[in-house]
Amino acid sequence: MTLRDVAVVSFARSDHQGPADGLSETEMLLPVLHEALGRAGLAPGEADFTCSGSSDYLAGRPFSFTLTLDGVGAWPPVAESHVETDGAWALYEAWVKILTGRARTALVYAHGKPSAGDPDAVLTRQLDPYYVAPLWPGPADLAGLQARALADAGHIDEAALAAPARSAVTDGAAAVVLAAGDTARRMCDRPAWIRGIDHRIEPQALGLRDLTDSPSTRLAAERAGAFRAPADTAELHAPFPAQETVLRRALRLDATVTVNPSGGALAADPVMTTGLVRLGEAAARIHRGESDRALAHATSGPCLQHNLVAVLEGETR
């Protein structure tokens, strides 16, 4: 089987800096979908494959993601899939679909409205159900333990422990369009070619992990080809400031690499959307000619448990 080149050809995101008051998830998502599809020259429902990322747990109802299909255009019937995690993993599924010849174009989107509930309480359900989850530690509590470990190891200053834990949790949505080969070149003047993607996961039990390191990020980067040539840009999904230190070391980023030029995850943290935003922002820099080779990273779970790394390149002119 011959694998095809796949590129990100368009990207759009919402600009909420807090709760999207008065908007349903479909209403929040609709203008983002139209913008991404319009830039790629596709009509609603025209993409060969559609894949979304969100969380029914955060929404508080089963199969909540089906409600957003009204914004996608589900009639006539479309080929559709969903992942119960950040939209970066939906992009991975769509990439595989195109790579193996099952589609030529794909719409990928993600959305999250954590303001509708208590995300800190909901996200404890990711933890060990016997020893950790009953203590109800929120993501910031666990990130504080990680920062303490980094300070004890000398990787960050003690003063960094007093920094704000993270930005305010934000509602948001994002969408990208993927396309193969010559189709991508017709849709975009300078496609962001996906040269590799890989994702790896750490043990669930925090006591089995070295919180000052991220072997899964390093392995994902290696398998994606990140270390074969230097990158000029890196978009990192670090929900808490100290975690950026871990990621920089795992990805071997030095002063020659522009890190998070879009502002990064700390600029806004739309749960279930931030990883896809990091991929989209890296691709957009390539579209604009501001980058030739970029790394994009997404994470899910407590203390950088699950990590995805993508390598994006623009064609030299």
C-alpha cells in the first residue's frame, strides 16, 4: 500500500477568553466550522471524513457530541467519528484515514464548554479509582506536586512555585481541514505537510512516574521524526507553567526555536480543544510563510500523562 502525503490546509478557532455565555456548543462551533471549510473551499458536508474531539463527561450527558453534527451538516449522511479526548487525537484519526487512502479530505473539529460544570471535579475521574480519585485532587493540585518535584530537582526556581497556576479555564472550539497530495495544493497556497505524528502514554499511577521527565513525549517525538532535523517553531500544550520546562527538555528545544508564538496554552485553555489549537497554530505559521518546520504538541490526562507530537513542514520555494 502506498501512503500519501497529508497536509493541514486550513485552521480556525474561537476567540472566547472566558465562558461562552448564552451559546450552546453548536452555536459556539458553527462559525468556526464555516471559517475553516470556507478557507479550504469546501461546503458543509463535502469533506470525505469528519472526526471530532470532546468530552461527554464535561458536558454531563451521553452522546453529547452528536448534537454538534447539526452544525457540520449530517444530511445527506456523512462518514463521521468521535474521540473522547482533545481534538488533536481526532486529527490523528483523520490523518490515518487519509494516509491509507480511505479519504482525500477531512474535517476535524473540537469543542469544550467546561463553564457549564465543574471541570476540576470531573477530571478526577481520570485518576486511579482506588487510591487517588477518592481524594478529589484537581488538575492544579497535581500540577503543584509536579512543580514541587521540578523545584526539588533544580529544574525550576523556587520563585516559580509562586507563579499563577494557570490561565482561567475557557470555553472554545477549533477546526482544521486536512487534504491529500495535489488536493491540498489546490486548496492552500502553502500547505503544512504532516511529516509524522505519534502519541504515547505514561502509567496511570503517579507513583510509577518521574514527574520531572516525560518519556512518552520524547518517544512520540522520536517516532514522529522530530529529531531528524531542527525545527524553527514549537507549539506546546503545557496547561501549567512548570510543565513547559518538562516539554522543552523532552523535545530538546534550545534558544534557536521559537516556542509558543501564538501565546500557547496559557493564553487560553479551552478544555478538549487546546491540543488541536496548538496543531492549527503551528500549521498557520507555515501557511503564512513564518515557519518552515514546526513541532506541535498536545497532552491529555494529569501531569502530562498522554502526549502527542506532530512534525509539520512547508514546501521550499
